[in-house]
Amino acid sequence: MHDCGTNTQREGSIPHFSEAVKFHGHTCPGLTMGYRAAEAAIKELKAGRDVDEELVAIVENDACGVDAIQVATGCTLGKGNLIFKDHGKQVYTFINRNTGDAVRVSLKASFSVEEQDPALAKLRAKVMSGKATKKEAEEFRRRMESVSNAMLAAPIEEMFEVKHVKAKIPEKARIFKSVKCKKCGEMVAEHRARVQDGGFVCIPCYKEYTRGW
């Protein structure tokens, strides 16, 4: 499936992994996890890449993989069919609005990047702390690409548990009227505005009243 990348998406096809790398900026195991999760979901749902909110993706982390999911499925924050839940879990639920089918894709506890390459975690710590040498940084990138390539070739069932589930289908994104904040003068969506001193204010300008409860 990784050679699929045409503009007209066939059922069950997704853009090539290189498109996700281009969007994200680099290759890494996290990005690859999201790509493979999307690949599994599209296949199970017998769907093509989203055009107008036919698909919904509910992601339970804000890590690298979410970028791949946006590219692969077409579910994006801007269209309103990418829903973020801050659970810190490598778990993704995908819903096909047209059929009502939904799949939950969760990373297996038995599969970890550290198991794929035990040395990667130590190198990552040095790179992230800014203490890595140029040679170590290059080795880190090489190892990340190597692990990513292995993940792209791994059977889906080795990485993920994929279950068909019943899911409540969220309503499609709505466009709300904008109102002017009486403090900063900027426009804010009506449903996100607050009322203070008899007028609309945006969240940053709103001064919350509390008695410590």
C-alpha cells in the first residue's frame, strides 16, 4: 500500500509515506506509527481519503503520529473532523460517516520503539538535551529512519490491536457568527466568547471571577 500516492484516491488507498514526511519535516518512529494506524483504519473501513468530513479521526495524543494521520486520512483540525483527546495514549478511533462503521486502533504494549532499537532512547536523550555530538546526532537520525523502515514493513497485527467498535458520530463542523471583543477589538467566534460587564469578550481578555472554589 505504500506506493499509493495519486491525487484520485482509490478505496483503501492513502498517500505515500513520503508525503507525511514532507508535511512533518522528518522521518521518525512516531510519525510512522500514525501512518500505519491510518493505513489500518482506511483498509478496515473500506474508505478512501477524506474530502468533506466523510471520515472522522479521534486521536488520544498530540504526538508526531497525528501529522501522518492528517496527511493519510484527510482528517484535519481545520475541517473539524480531527478530534483531539489529551489522554497521552497511542490510540486512534476512525469513523466512516457514510457507513457508520468505526475502528479503534491501539498500539500493542508488546510493541515499542525501544524494543526495535534499544540504543535509540539513549541517543534521543542526548540529542534532545543538546549534548549530542555531530556524529551522535547523525547516528540518531540514521537509527530513527532504520526503525521507521522496519515499522513500515511490519505486519499491522504485530503493531496494533484493531477493533471494530460502536462510536457516537460527532456532528459536522459548524460555522459560527463572529462578534467583536469589547476589550481588544478582535473578532471571536460567538460560541467561544464570554460575557463580561454587559458585552462580549474573548477568552484571553476575560477576567474570571472566583472565590477559590
